[in-house]
Amino acid sequence: MRQCICGALAILVAGCSDKDPQPVGVVGHLKSYFGGVAADEARAALVGRDTLSAGGTSADAAVSMAFALMVSRPDAAGPGGGGVCVHYDSASNKAETLEFFPKLPIAVPPKGRWPALVPGSFRGLFALHARFGNLRWEQLVQPAEQAARFGWPIAKGLSTALSVYGTKALKDDRTRGVFSGKSGKFIAPGETIEQVGLAGTLGIIRGLGPGVFYSGRLARRYIDGIKAAGGWLTIEELRSYRPVWKKTVQVQTGNHVLHFPVTKGLGSGQTVGIWGQIGNKRGFSSSNEPSKAALLVAAARNVSSAAGAEWAGSGGSAGLFAMDFKGNATSCVVTMNRPFGSGVTAGETGVIQAAPAVVGSGLNVAPVVMANHNISQAFLAATAAGDRYSGVALASTLMRLIDGNTQAEEALAQPRYAPGVGASDVLIEERLEQGARSIIVQKGLVPYLRKSIGQVNLMYCKGGIVNNPSNCVVRTDPRTPAYGINSEL
């Protein structure tokens, strides 16, 4: 698990004193507890921390982290993709879903050309900021722009994605060139990766807003790049793209409400379905590990068969969340639909095209926020992403944490289970002890070992983030290089 606890803000901003406060928008503006963040890449989490410290809301922090992930994790969070967020606003005591997935064009492309998706991230993140942000738009984009221009050392997650998927996933010379050194081999871990084309795009969007990407000169440049790569997209399709605000799927647990995206076909749907069968019941939390495996896999199969969905592929998504001291929470998962999307860059824009989503499959996307509407504040934010079992992993983690009253760190570290291909097959993590594996076999199940299942990050404030921030903990998945930060009182 990667976790960092910020010290007093006087350490973060040398020379600060209560007599000389920093203005809003400057790191160190808040000198007391300002909340917590986590992301599936460390530098993105640090950007989110600075945003909260400067007086930003949870929505501001989420937007800044999403832009940072475009640079550090383009395999999973590139600007050519999109995503979904659940946001809880303490002022209105209301939670909403924001959906901004990349969209297939309606028009049929000419013969010999492939249909390019309309990216959703730029307008989606702007919509989140416009409704719930506090800081200036340009300062949320700037850290990512600078990172793309001057380079960040390649992230562990990106390095892994390149080694596993890069050879087949990166389709054109332009895209391969971004991730390759002078030798022609993929950039090694720790080496700096610069994305000059993307920096230029982010610079324009920082200064002029996202509209220029969908209807201005940048839109023409993007479409020309798509056509040069053999794809097809019209300016009308690009111009007409809009993110969508929706309600949430609400699940009661004690005095709290879990809010999931209302969008169908996500990993969150698996979480909600599993929770409906075995959540809020003592059967799961009081069972031994072999029984937990049997219960969880049976519930997951019921959800999958009821929806008629196939399991989505692995990779191509990343999670982030933020909670601020006013009780707001924002949880998002962004996606390219598969690692590196379509693997084609749109000309000099630096924007890699997302891949079309597989019809009938559940995207490995599962954000959630928990709030207490009686006292109008958030208690939990979590994300699950990374592989096809994200929804199952999130369900088991939440049940251990909330129903089982387990500490957050232990809830994340416990073994996870998921359905295998055959009706009796069950995937189990290697960390499960041999004795428990034998009992699983005695239950008539056939275990298959996996190193890890899902990647879940969470922040849990058992007494509420406003009323009892000293109880807030941020924990990230020990299976991944994710990074979480919780400011100190």
C-alpha cells in the first residue's frame, strides 16, 4: 500500500504563518485539515493534494488529478477516452452521476475508413468543474500541461502496460514514438517521457476552455489527424458531444447511503447486484474465507447472468477520488476502454483514440460515494478499476469494511475471489492459505490462482469527514502502485 500523511502545512509551504495567510489558489491556503485524495498514479495524487490545500473542492481535486492522469497514465486515462464520476454535494445534500464516456459517431464512415470516437474527457471534466469547482479552470489544467511539456518519469503502471500490451496495442509510428527511446525500445522505468503534442493541446484548452477542442481550430486539427490515420469523424459529431448528469443508484446501509453510477453496463452494476444479495447481512461477514468465496462467486454469477453481460477485458481504466473538509466527495473512474485505446494518435494533438466499448460487456469501472443525508456530509469515497473483476472486488471490500466492521487496511488486504470460465470455476488470489484452498475444493469448486484481482482505493471517515476528521483514513490497494494522501489535523 502506498500512503502518505501530509504534515502541517507549514512544512509544505516554507515561511507560512497564520499572520501571513496564502490566498485562495495557492498551496498552503488551508492550514488545517483539508481532506484526502487517492489516484492510481502517485504524481496525480500529489496534484490533487495541492489542489485541496489551495482551497479547491473535491471536484477541483478530481479534475486536476484526471488531467494529470492523462499524462502519467495515457494507457488508461488518455484524453481520447472518458469516464464517469459520482459527486456528493454537501450544500444541496445531493449525489449525482456525471457520465462522459467516449461516443461512437452516428454517421457511417466512407468505405475503407474506421469510425473514430468522440472524446468525452475535456467537456466532462469542465462540466464537473463548472458546477462544483472553486478554483480557476486554468490552474487545474496547468500541472498536467507542464508535465507533458517537460516530462515526468514514466509511471510504474504505464511501464507495466507498455511491457504487457505495448507491442500489439500501439498501432502507428507516431504513437509508438512517444513511448520509445532512441534505441526504438519502450522507455524504461524511471526514464522521462515527454508528450509535446499533448502539451500543446492542453495549453490551448487551459487558455480557451474545452469548447475549442469540439468546435474550434483545435477541433479541425483533431479531425485532420484522425483522417490522416485512416479514421473518420465529422465536425458535427464532435461539436454535438455533451456530458450527461444523471441520478445515482442508491443503496441503504444503516444510516448511510451508498451512491453508485446509474449508467448500465459498468462494474458498479456488479457491485450493486452483489450487495443486494449478500450485503447488509451477517452471512458474508461472519463466514470463513472459503464460504466467503462461495457466496461472492455465486452472487457475481447471478448478477452477470441476469444482465446477460460478458466480463469486460483487463486494463485501460484508472480510478481517482477526493473528499474535502466541507463534506463533499467526488469519485471517478476514467477509461480508454482497453489499454492504450485504439493505439492511434490524432496527428500532432497528442490525443490517442479510445477503443470502442464491447457491446454487452461490463466496463471495469466502479466508483462509489457514501453519505449520511441526515447530517449532510460524506463518509466514504472509493474506486475500483484495472481488470474485469473491479465490481466484484469493490463489493467484497465494501462488505468487509462496512458490514464486517473491518479496518480499511485489512479490508483491502484480504483475499479476493471472482467467477472463472466454467460454472464451478473460481478465481482466488495466491495470498489465500493452502488450507482454505482445500476447503474450497471440498465445496465442489475448482480454484484457479491469480496474483491479484481488481484494484480498489478508498477513503473512509467512520464519524464523518466534517464532524470527526481525525477518524478519516485513506488506503490504497497493496496490489498496485496507487497513492493516497490524507492531510493531518
